Amino acid sequence: MTDHVTRLLSQDELRTANTLFRGTLHVAPATDEEWARSTESYQPDRTLGVFDTELIGTARSFDSDLTVPGGARVPLSAVTGVGVRADRTRRGVLTELMRTQLEGFADRGVVAANLYASEGLIYGRFGYGVATLWRRCVVDRRRAVVRAGAPSGGEVELLDLETAKTRLPEIHDGLDDDRPGAMRRSEYWWPGLYRQLNRAEAPVKTVLHHGADGIDGYVVYHTSRPNPADPAVLRVEEFHARTPDAYARMWRFLLSVDLIDTIEVSEMALDDPLELLFTDPRAVKVTGVEDETWLRLVDVPAALAARERGDAEVVLEVADPILPRNSGRYLVSKDAVTRTDAPAQLSMGVDVLAMIYLGTWRPSALASVGRIDVADSGVAERADLLFGTRVAAWCGTFF
């Protein structure tokens, strides 16, 4: 027990919470103009506050859904805006926030929660595990030549930012991404993207690709050249393609933009085939691979049942000290997920289960570093088959 009070914040308390959160990032409070725009990102009744005599910690979320292996979607809460005032850290405030928030998710029937972690040591103890990865790449425009056999694609349409704002939400929804890790973008997500793009030093452009069945891809970019002597950089902020035609045609467009030396892409799926598009694969340089989303399974049996499973069977034991209703043993097979009293063949924390859930990490790899206890090597191989996926998991929606 603590002497803190944790509760949902009212509308007139949200600005104080925003100021507290920005302070944890060493950012000045929002101006009146900035706050007026920021309010669009706050879903009602989704912001928590912890109080002693005043607000000392906050966390918020917005509703979405998560695409799981096999293409099904489950209710998701996207967690953001988490912060504890500097003079109240390491006193159980964050633990109180996370516990209250997760219990609230469970009570509402949420199956999973997602977040982007500012630090890698924080969220594992609350049951979150690294579930998707992304890579950052730089393309040498002068060396990048598209292979002759690549798809030619259809027509492209260039939009300015203000026009794109009215069209992108519907277009993105229409792309119907079935990649594991993808999430639906709610009305509370889009204003954050627009605020980010409005800070770009050059005009932001959006290119739509028109395929045989309508718009099947888009890319959002802007340019950067801080000093006249510096190389000109084209920065890709969003790249989504549903078809090979859209993918190849939009890259042809980006390479055709004049007065550009390099193209930077900061949020790419690990299995994005960009290097293979060009005659010289070394035109693409990978500059980093990082954790993307951290996943928390709020309802373990519902999450396991929702995803596609391979042709294998294992008994796994899950430990979840924060949401003990998840703890126990599950017989997981291609056809069913049921609770069981049979001896465990794999044992893991709920954070580790989140790491294998979307297929990013193989159970055998986690067992090899002591993250999963296994009865024998054979069961680890069966678990690899059970939780394997056809494509790399990727969210592609930063929040």
C-alpha cells in the first residue's frame, strides 16, 4: 500500500499532466497554441494521474486494435505519455500507474497493450516485452538504380500536407495491413503525426500510388539541407505499400526527386526488400536496428487463441505477478488453447511470451539465453514451429 491516490484525470487536469510529462523529457511546457493542438490526441477517460498533495505521475492511452499472426485483430490499448516527476521517482509511483492502467485494460476487455519505450530497463518488470523491431537505412540516390525486372507500377499523385490531412486516414485504413504487429490508427493518433510534420524545415509532400484497384500505397517525405554546403537529404516519414507495384513505383518516384543526394528511411520492417530492388544492393546502408514496439498481453488465453499457430503442441506455463489471472499452464496447439494441469514443457514470464507472440523472437533463441525454461531441446523446436510467422512483425505506427 502507498499513500498515493491514483485516478482518471478530468479534462481540466490534462494540461497539468502534459506539462509534467514534457518535463520528464526535459521539454518546456506547451504554449497555449501548442496545447490547443495537443488536446486532439487525448481520448476521454484514458489519462491517469497519481497524486500525493499534487500531481506527481501520469500515463495515458488510446484505443486501437492489433493485427496478430494470421490476420485477426484484437482490442489494443496504445500507451504513451508516461512520466513521474523527478523528485518523486523510485517511490512506487510508476508501479502504481502501470498496475492501475493494466487492471483497467483487463476490466474493459482489452487483449493487449503496446508502447514505445524511452528506456530499455523500465517496462519489462510490468510484463512488456520487445515484440517488433525496425531498421534505419540510408540510400545513396546516385548509386541506386532500380532493376530492369522490377514492377513498373501505376500513376502517382503528389499532395501537399494540408490536402493529405483530409485523405490519409481513410487511405491508410483502406490498405488493410495484415502484417503481425500492425495497429489501427485511431482519430487520436493522426493529430500527433501532423504536429510532427508541421515542424519540418521544408514543405512536406505526400505521394499516392494508384493501382488497378485504387490507391494501394503512399509515401510522406520532406527534404533537409541545413547548410548550402551540406548534402541534400530526403527524409521519408511514412512509407506504406500494399502491392509490389506500389512499392517499386514509389521508390522510383523518390529516386527521381532532383537536387537530392541521399534518402533516409527511419522506420522499416526487418524484411523490407529494399536492397534487392536495386542493381547495386550496396546503394542501401543499414544505419541501425532498434526495438520498435513493446507488447503486453493483458488477456493471455484470448491472445493465444486469436493468433494463427503452427502444427505443433506444447504445454507452456506463464507467470504474471501483476495480472495473476493470466498465470497458469496452457496446452497450446494448432487447433486450440486450453488451460491444463499437465506438467509444463516451457515456462516463462508474461513479458517473454509477448516477445514470441508476434514471431519476432524464436522460443529456442530465448531458451538459449535463459529467458525460457524448457523440458528438453525438442520442445523448444516444437515451440518455434508453433509460434513461427511467414513475415517479420512490424508496427510502422509511432506514437
